[in-house]
Amino acid sequence: MILPDLNLLIALDVLLTEGSVAAAAKKMNLSPPAMSRTLGRIRDLLGDPVLVRSGRGLTPTVRVEALRERLRAVAEDAQAIIRTERRLDLARLERTFTIHANDGFVETFGAALIARVMEVAPGVRLRFAQKPEGDDMALRAGRADLETGATSRPLPELRVQALFKDRFVGAVRVGHPLLEGRMTPKRFAAFGHISASRRGLDHGPIDDELAAKGLRRRVAAVVPGFSAALALARDSDLVASVPEKETSRDRYGLAMFPLPVSTATITVSQFWHPRLDADPAHRWLRSCVKDICR
């Protein structure tokens, strides 16, 4: 008898030992409905009821009972194989991970992430790259191992883990006239603005909020990223609107202020393809990113 899924073999061994779906589910850290579905898959695969109701418990069928000792030995071998596959020697790991992330993310979290990785896995290299415009298939095609950002509609099969929440704030040079009086939507809109957009857009949620108040700002410059927007704001009277956390290391010499209009909170997440979900090295990298972003 061969089970193509080693986890099913292990689950069968636990079911036989516990004699209860609920007890087996608890031992395998599954919900009872999930354990019941697993039992159903085992029954379909073997063409046998496997376990039948007997009082308050479950009793193995004659066929499965005859194979019980062999099943236990094979299940132990399967667990050993899985443990071996999952063992990760970070000190000897040689691997390059490509991470698609914007400049703000790299500038804010990159150094700490690299230091964390090098401390325990000196053979690992991180390759940061901007996500090419319009390339939604990089993770699926294997051109990237991980992606960070505020994408609200990723490919349906991708795994998503929230990293942190952020909000937009205003940034101007120290001594800017906008800082001298009360910050109102009208005064905010009266100055020239910088739009940071990889797609070259000069209109966004801030403009929608201003329009609802009968106001319109003048976008004097469009730049591809927040770093460039802050650089221009530092040397001019233009106003930049940037994510607060993701630009925290790039705002030296600038004055920050809450926007006088409402904008939605941003959830920055990390995305990866399911084929890497159980990969031990990739799982370790994801945990490093999550810890650093905290």
C-alpha cells in the first residue's frame, strides 16, 4: 500500500492511535472539520472505510488493523523524511533572494534586514529591485522571490502577510510659509505640490478629498518615488505627501505635518508564491522581514 501524500500517512497513523477525529485533530493542530476531510481523503484513496463508529469512538476496519504495524513503521519513516527536508542549516545556506520593493522600503528597513540575515546566514545575498511597471507575474514566473508593497489586488494565488500600517503625511522644508499659520485644506492646496508616482500620475486620493471640499492643488512636478519627492521638497517651496513610516529615514531637514484632509490607512504587506510557502529558507526570510518591520 502506497500513499502519495506523506502527510496523509502520518494522519492515518495518528487517527489509529487516538481512535477519535477530535483527538487526532488536536494532536495534529488541525480543526475537527479539517481532520474529518483528511479522513475522507484517506478513505477515498484506500477504497476502505478505515475507521468505523464503535460506541463513542472509532474502530479500525479489519483490513487496516492487519496493516497497523506496517503503517506505523512507514509513518515513522515519513516523519523522518519530512523532518530532514525541513531542517535548515542557515550557517551553510548559499542562496540569493530577489525582493521587489520600493526605494522607501529599502531605505527604511533594508540595512536592518541585511544585518539580520548576515548575522546568521552569511552565504545569503539579498537582491533588491523595483517591480517593473505592469509586471504582475514576477512572483508566479520566479523572477522574484518576495514582494513588498501596498498592492490591494495581488494575483489570487499569492500568499499575503501584513507587515505594518502606514499613513500619508505632508513634508516641507524647515521654515516653509505653510507652517506659519493654521493648517487648513485651503492653505495646503494653495502651494505647489509634488506627486510621487511610478506610473507618472498627477492625481490621487488627496486630490479627491480636496475636490470634495471644492479645492484643487497644483501639481508642479511628478517624480517616480518618495525619495525624489522629499529631495525636491527639501530644496524648494513645494509640498510632498509621503508615507510616514516608510520614509522615516529619508526626512532629515524636513518638517512633517498631518494632512488637513482624510486619507485611507495603508497596509504594507509581503507577497510570495505558494510554491515557496513551505520552503524552509524562504519561510525564514519572511520571518526576518516581519520581525524587522515591527
